[in-house]
Amino acid sequence: MKKISIILLMIMLVVNLTACGNNSNKEEYNVLDKEWKDILEDAKGTTVNFYGWGGSQKTNEWLDDFVAKRLKEEYDITFNRVPMNIDDILNKLLGEKQVDVKKGNIDIVWINGENFYTAKNNDLLLGSFTEKLPNFNKYIDKDSPEVKYDFGFAVDGYEAPYGKAQFVMIYDKVRLDKAPKSHEEILEMVKNNPGKFTYPAPPDFTGSAFVRNIIYDIVGYEKFISMEADKERIQKEVAPAMEFLKEIRPYLWKEGKTYPATIAQLDNMFADNEVLMTMSYNPNHVASKIVTGEFPETSSVTILNRGTIGNTHFLTIPYNAPNKAAALVVIDFILSIEAQSSKYDPENWGDLPVIDNGKLNEAEKKIFENIKLGKGTLPQSVLLEHRVPEMPANIIPIIEEIWQENIPVEGE
């Protein structure tokens, strides 16, 4: 009898432990079914791990100082920024998925369109979460193509907008009288100033954008927006642009035998007067660099008359994020008026806000209107007039591959 009682006790213990485990998993799994007040409570006193690009000192300082401080003060959340390239983040998540890691260590990912496409298609993400966020519902235009689509692919609520970008080129008015506004003027400039212009080698994010902008300037963008990932067809369509890039190559820095590996390297070359121009996906990047003294005060941005590529960058949550509740709270805070206006200020970062101006009251509009964009920048109205959409994410690697095949660098 005693033996039977012990066995029954053990069975009950196993059942209870299993039930507790199932309840825990269910609670974690159903985080999106919870009320917002409960999500806030779950997030209190926890740590959230934010993974993303760490190559900008200004961006890092904004995250480490402003975001981390406000999250601790308002929500009792400890913000831990982990700098890592997006390819490495994606490989980490893919590896965890393959061995069925239920609980990883990445809570939030700063992701780009190409990698979002891969992450979503491989079930690496939490799911549709944006409707759960109060600030997303209050301030974001859900019907905007730049919110609904990321590099041509449906977002479906799997990521939340973080900020906006638009490709610009940067020059010093003292060293260059007239900034080029077309591929024809770029050709004229490089011939008149041999060795004084270059661009980062794709797949560098900004260098790749420069190549795509040249393609748009020469052959237009409309045909690429809904194009299939057919290399043979793409190669045919971009051939005139590749011929142009071959034509300017001998006039580039180091005769085009090598290219800067990163945009940071090109920025340094511009700051050191080694080249006449640099470029950025952040239109207010120039103002931030003038503030830090890295760029001369006579630096300014220029855009191409036929338009420059604009896109939205996003934040997402992995499927196995250990702290999904805090991840939701952090992303919601970043969509607040306070965070978006702070991020917009070139003194802090200069990143374009994702807030829909039509959803703001007069006092909120004034907050953004009163921000001084700084020297060398262009008004948002001018940028929007010259904003053209991104290509679908699955086309971009093909274009980068075509560039590498047509524009060999030293040692290849």
C-alpha cells in the first residue's frame, strides 16, 4: 500500500510539473493575446536584448543614452544593445531554428528588407504584432505602402516601422562648385576630377543603393517594382547601367581597382579630403557629422533630379525571443512622439520619423516643426518630391551579383 501511494504521488508530481510547463509555454505563446496592461506588467523589471547594426556612434549613443534611460525610468526595463551585423543575426536565428531552440537571447532585431524577406519565409519571427501596440494604432498610417511593404514584400504586421531613409550624396561646396544631379553629371564630374570619387563596393548597404540609383537614373524604376527574380532578364535590363559603371571606373579613386569596403570608410575619406563626395541613406547624416566636427560646415546634400531611393527601416521580434513582452513595450516606446522626435533631431541621430503627420494634434506637430535640422540638409518636402520606391528584396542580391561579375576589383 505504501508503495502504491508513493507511485501515485510520483505520478501526481509529474502531472503537476507537466501542467506547469504547459502553462508556462502557453503563457509565452499567447503573449499577443494578453491585454496591454498585462504586457506592461510582465515587462517590468526585465532586460530586453536589442540586436542590430552598431556602426554609427550617433545612433549607438541615442539608443544607449536616450532610449535606455527612458525605458528604465518609465517601464523599469533594462535595455541591452548588442551590436551585430544583420547577416550574423540571421544566421544565428536560422541555426537556432534548425536545432529547435525554444528560447534564444535576441528580443528585438533591427532588420532590413532583404533579411526580413528571408526571416519571414523561414518562420524566424514571432508573427503579426503591430496591432497590439498602442502607438502604432495611434500614430502610424497603416495603409501607407512604406508601412505595408518592405522592399516590395508584405509586412503583415511582422515588423514595426523604426525610421525612414532616403539616399543622398554629400559634397563640400568649397571643394565642388556644382553637385551632380544625374548620371550624366556624375560622368562629367569624375572625368574632370579623376581619382576623387568612389562608392562602397556592394553588398555594402549604401554602395548597393548607389548602384540601384544609377540603374533607376538610366533605365527607370517602374519595371523593377514587380519584376520576378529572373537573373537573365534583370541582367538585360540593367546592362546600360553596368556599362556606365564600367565607363566611370578608370576615373574613380585608385582607378576603380579597389573600392571602400564600408560607408564608414568612405565618410572618413571625404572628411580627409581624399574624395569629393560621400553618400548616405540618412538625409540628415550630414548635419550630424557637421555637429561632431567630422565634416566641414560647408558640407551639403544633393539628390538626383530623377529621384533617389527611399525606404523604411523596421524592428521585429524573433520567434524564440526570451522576453517578448518587453520587446513589445520597447518597440511601442520607439513609436512614441517623444522617441520619434528625439531621433529626428540631428543632434541625437537625424533619422526621419515614421509618424503620420495627419494623426498629430497641433501641439504634437509643433514638436517636430521646432526641431532644427541643421546645416547641409534638405526640407522633407523636397525629399518626398524626389522619393522613389525600393526594388523587391529578392532582386537586390542578383543586382549585387551582376555588379561583382561586371566590375571586378583588385585581386579578382
